[in-house]
Amino acid sequence: MKNSKIKICFVLPNLRAGGAERVMSFIAQKLDTSKFETTLIIIGNESEAAYDIKGINVIYFNKPRVQSGITELYKFIKKNKPEIVFSAIGHLNTVTAYMSWFFPKIKFVAREVNVLSVLAQFNEQSNKFSVFEFIEKYRFNRFDKVICQSQDMLNDLNKSNNIKQNKLVVINNPVTSGFKTKKSNKTIKPLHFITVARLVKQKGHARLIEVLGKLNFPFHYTIIGDGPEKNTLFNRIEELGFGKNVTNIPFTDQVSKYLENSNVYLQGSFVEGFPNAIIESCMVGTPVIAFDAPGGINEIIKSDINGFVVKTEDDFIEQLNNINKSYKFNPEDVSKTISSRYSEEIIIKKYEDLFINLIK
């Protein structure tokens, strides 16, 4: 008797701490087990795993890079014959896209994580032609579906990569478990600001630091994240004279606690996919001030309710000054803007409906 469950294989390069890794592994664990038989394949090493996976089959190839795991992934798909293969993150998506040639009866789905045309501006090699970049550019039409995290991403892929419209679908990131609305509306003084992001240029920490350097009131700033820009950023903080007001936490699994204990989340990114940290901050009731940028920010933020989107540094400073004078955000109202749109139940159902419709 044929198994009535849909066999679906999630594939990730690794399970290190990161937004894509967390969201993909979360979705894999939350699919209805009465409808789906789920396997999560990790190309990388089990020793690097930052997330505890429960309730599904997890296979580690323990390879140092995606390229090293291609043969093993091919053998797994050939032997186990999943009905859907679902991958994420650029270089792995390139591999699964062209592997789909060998498995015409299997549905291949990709989850893109960036607005690629804007992200390319931060790649020093983006102006140099390479065969691999050419191959990457045309990978998307090999997929049966490409999941975009935001409308900005869908529009960019459709325009810049000439992907057929019927292959693209927007499914926003869900709020993962552990982010509960804080009870207190008490304003902490001095104001506590927070940013959670890798310390890389596209995340825009540098312009946030310039903004904070111009404030005329006391504050504390927590930066959760690590990366190649760390020394440059903290040298600039010292030059501007507020080093004693800054705490850096390279990594923590207690992000929700830090968000709850902050007054305002600061977002400096020049480009996003669909920023997990913003929806998580709002979910706990901490509003966001963000620079305008592609990648779902304008979809998430509702002006005056859960934060503000600003165009310039002067606008950013003005909003912070106003908040320092009078903090008017209500945690429950901030949280409802997220729970009503991006809750686990809402987003997981969208994934389940997509997978079910794919194999009909």
C-alpha cells in the first residue's frame, strides 16, 4: 500500500547560527506529521549545529563544503525518491537546480534569502564575469517553485533574473518559538537600543553608529552579532566617544530576552530578505526604527504602531529624540502587528498548502 504521506527532503549547507538555517529547520519540524514524512539533510558537520532538531529524521553528511556533498546528495535522492526536495541558500540552490535534471519526477523548490541585485553591490567581485555566476543567474527556472520572503524579493527576481512569474511565490518568514510579548510598558532610562545582525557592510551598522554619535541624550546600545567589520565599527565607536555605552555579544541563544529588555530596535541594513530580527523584536513588543531599504521592511513596519521607516540620518535622529522625550509604543499593539500576519500557524499552513498543491 502506497504511503499517503508526502515525502519531503529539506537540504541546508550547514546548521550554524543564522536566519536561513533557523527558519528552514523550524519549518521542517513544524510540518504536519500526519501529512508529511520529513527528512532534514545537512551537508556540513554535526559538531557545528547550533539548533536542536526534534521530531524528524536528520542526516549529516559531515562535509566541509557543499561541493564535497554533491555526490552523496545525489545518491540520497536517487535511493529515497522524495516527492519534494526543498533547499535554501544560494550556492546550494545552484546545486539542486541543476541536479533536478536527473530527477524529472521530483519537485524541486528553492527558498531565496536576499534581494540579489542590491546585495550584488556589496560583492567586490560582482563586476567580474565568472562562469559560476552565469550558472547561478540562470538556476531559478530549473525549480518548480521559488519561495521569496518578501514582495521586494519577488519583484527583483522577476525583473533581474527573468524568472517566470508562475514559479515565484511570496511566503514570509514565521516568528519562531520563544518570542512572547513582554508585559511591562515601562520605559527604561537611559533608553536601551539593540541591533541583531552579522557585522558586515550590507547590514548598515556604520550608519547606525554615526546616528548614535550625534545624540545628545544618554543611551545604551547592545549589538548582538560578529563579523569582519567588527574592528572597524568599534574603532569608530571609540572615536565618537560612546564606547562605554555599547555592549557587544557575538552570539547568544537568548535573543528574546535582550529584545524584551530594550526600548527600540535599530535597523541599518541596505538590503534584506525578510528580516527575522525585526519581526522578532516587534513580536516581543519592542518597536523598530529602520532605514528604508528593499527586503520587506516596509511590509513589516506600520508607522506609529510598531515603529518607523526613515530615509535619512537626520530623520533617524529626529525619531530617536521624539522617543526619548515621550515613549508612546504599547507592547501589545506592537506585537499584534506581527502575530496577526506572521505567526507560526499562518506561515506553516502556507508552506503545507504549497507542498500539497505541488504534487497534485
